[in-house]
Amino acid sequence: MTSKIMATSCRDQLASPLALFNGLLFQALLDPGLAIDGERMKRAQARLRTVLPADGS
């Protein structure tokens, strides 16, 4: 049971950045003025790195 819970948790963790990427891509296609790029993108990536596991798992 525990391994199943952990596997679901890992899938959820991997799905979050993917959903974020898909949302940003869709947003940029709908309205390029709302796209996150340049310094805003660098800051967003830095924030994302702070919440991701350090060992990539």
C-alpha cells in the first residue's frame, strides 16, 4: 500500500511541472503579451528549482 501511495505521489510531482509548461505554452499561443520570458522566466525557473527535489527523484 505504501509503495502505491509513493508512486502516485511521484507521478503527481512529475505532472506539476508538465502542467505548468503546458499552461505557459497555451497562454503564450493565446496572447503572446502574457508570455513569461526573459527575466521573469529566469525568476520563475529559480523558484521552481527551490521546490523540486535536489536529487531529481
